Amino acid sequence: MTNSSSASYVNSLFSLQGLVAVVIGGTGELCGAMAEGLATAGAEVVLVGRNVEKAQIRLDRIAAAGGKAWFYAAEASDKAALEGLLAAVLAKSGRVDIVVNGAGINSATPFLDISEEECDRIMRVNYKSVFLGCQVFGKYLVARGAGGSIINLGSMSGIVPLSRVFTYSASKAAVHNLSKNLAREWAPQNVRVNLVVPGFFPAEQNRKVLTPDRVASIMGHTPMKRFGEAKELIGATLLLAGPAGSFITGAELVVDGGYHAMTI
């Protein structure tokens, strides 16, 4: 292989030109950054959320960088809404190749004080939305027969239960389990299902639990001694989304500054 052909091959590994990516939760901080990365790599991106003002900020940034994106308002935990989303994307963009399931909320309620309503709400948003996103878009990708990539947003608390976020940890553990099950189930159809697993990234859903003592504990357990930045999830996203990750499925791609590697 010549140098020029080698360079061309490497560039093609991370090109998403001609592909369509649906980013559920794309109006949030982490998935919004992932959406920007997908658009920069050439994908047409559909931002899915409920806040049009937040979406417009992200759409403007993508457009300024030369990317293509549009917004669709939908409730991620409503199957009919997701079926409407799929129909709208197929009508407007013609296809779906990449799906990011990233809707999420958090709470730091002490375990004995967690209400049934709070438990149901967190499980609905964090787990049911991923379950339904995989069901609706997975059905399409499997039936299409041309493969595809589903990227679910996991969490370090889905691997190791973290203190103070009981229902969140349980919901994310369910997402990890579901993702691995579906990876096995759909591998013969080349529909890949993977997890991007952030360590500690300040975002809307966790700011309220980042008390000074908790921040000190996190920093003491993170070899890089800092929080992650949303843009640092883009590399993992691009690896799993396109040709570069063609033989990767069922993976938990951890992006955490070494948190999971720390013991004492």
C-alpha cells in the first residue's frame, strides 16, 4: 500500500459522508457534542429532544462548521413518538445509519427516601427510552439488511455502582446489559450495538450531585485529576459510528481519565 493510498484508507475509516445519524438526547451537553462530531465527520445529523432553543444553539454551531443537521421534537420514552421520528427521518433524509440513545436524568435522593414516582421517572427516561430507541430503530436496521451502528450512552455507574445515585446506577446497569444482549442478537445482521461510557463529565443531569466533598472524592480516584470535557467523547463516538469500528460490537468504550483503573 502506497503512502497516499494508506492515508486515503485511514481518512475513510472515520468518514461518515452520506450517512444519517439520529441523536436522541442531542440537545444535551454530552450528546450535543457527540452530534457535532458526527456532523463534522460528514453525517447528516438529526437532533432529537424537547427544547428547541437548546437545539438551535447546537444547530447553529454545526452549520457554522459546515455540517448538516436538523431538529425533531420527541419524547424519548414514548414509542409512538419514536416511530413518528423514524418515519420523519426516512421521509426527509431517506435513511438511518447511526443511532445514539442518550436521554438521561439523575437524582441524589437518599435510598430510603426515593419515592416510587422518582424511581419510575428515572427508569423511564434512562432505561425505557434506550429500550424503545433500540426497538424502533433496531427493527428498521435489521430489516434493511445493510447494517448500522447503535451507540447507547452508558455510565461508569453502570459498571461499578456509585454512591448517592441509586436509581440512576440501576437504570444505567440495565442499559449496559441490554446493549450487550442486543449486540449478540444482531451481530449476524451487522447491526452493531455499543456503549460510550463517560466517567465524570459535568453536565446538567449531574451538577446537583457534584458537591465539594464528592468532587474531592472523584478527583482522588481519577488519575488525570480533572473532569472530562464533552468534546472528548467525540473520538469514541466516531470510532463506534462508522467504518473504523466495523468489527466492534458489545463494547463498553470507557472515557474516564483512568477512573476505572484506579484502586487505592
